[in-house]
Amino acid sequence: MVGAQKPASGIVQSVYPVAQMRKTALLTRLLQREGMRAVLVFVKRKIDADRLARAVTRSGVPATSIHPIVGRKTVPPPSRRSAAASTRC
């Protein structure tokens, strides 16, 4: 169990402390050995998701990246965010 909440039935969460430069290799090895059918890996940026998917695929494990469909125009600029948040109350 990671954090204070218990995952849904059938879901297993794991944490592997590892150096940044070894993360892709560890993930690839886990996917090859563990025989996981479906895995979600969260990264900060779209480019990181694309790079990770390519690296995992090159190792022989099918992978793809998923991006949110959010345009810059849908997120208010920082100066408007605080004003918008205060008017929603």
C-alpha cells in the first residue's frame, strides 16, 4: 500500500527507490519479468512519456504514451487563476 489510501481490489501499487539514470532500465526489467498485463506510469511531461514509451518498446515490451487533450487556452494564465478561483466560491 502506498500512501494512506488502499488501492482498489486487484490493483497492486509498488515503489522502487532508484537513481534517476536507472529508472527506465528498472521499469523495462520489471515489465519483462513480472508479466504485467497493464501498467500505468506517470511522468511530468509529454516528451518524457514519448521517450519512455520508445525506450520500453525498443526492449521488446509493447508500450504507448497517452496524453491529455488539454490545450493551453483551456488553462487560465496565472494572473487569472487566482481571480477565477476566488470568484467560484
